[in-house]
Amino acid sequence: MVKIEHSMIWKDGRREPGPTKTRRSMRAIDLSARAVAALRIERKRQIAAQARAGAEGFKWCDSHGLVFTSFPGFRVSDSALRKDFKRVLRAAGLARALRPHDLRHTAATML
């Protein structure tokens, strides 16, 4: 289960946690076993990156407990996310016109 408690908003030229659009947006969502396993793998990767950052003399920069970060704990930028998404689409042989938001509708339909 994942709890949606806030969204990311633009403030002073950067993204940070903020309120959800509506009160109904705050909710708990059951996750599939596959999604939970993927999130556990990502958390282990993040813990290893935190240890590596400390060993290399970097302070881990994520003070919000984000699930997905870049090294050393920075929020993943929109441009980096779009670039990675396009790379995954090419590797899967899918249409380039597909947007990340389209995945939301696909997932809802499949569920």
C-alpha cells in the first residue's frame, strides 16, 4: 500500500512537496506484489547510494524522503525524467508520442 499525502509543486523555481489538488487526492492505494518488489529494489539502490555519497564526502540532499532521487539525493529533474522515458520507449519499440501521463490511464484501464 502507498499513501498519497502530497504532490510536487513548483516554488521559487524548483520542485518541492506541496498540497494535493483536492482533499480526495490524499488516499491509500494498494500495490501489486510486483510493484512492491520493484520499490524495495529501488530503496536498496537508494540506501547504497546514500552510503556511497557519505564515503565520497557528499551530504545526502534528500530531506523529504523521496522515493526516486538522483545522486546524491537530488530530486529527479523533469528533463531527466523525459529523457529516460524516451529511452525506455525506444528500447521497448513503443510510440514516441506516448507521454508519462498516458501510463496513468493505461494502468487504470488494466487494473
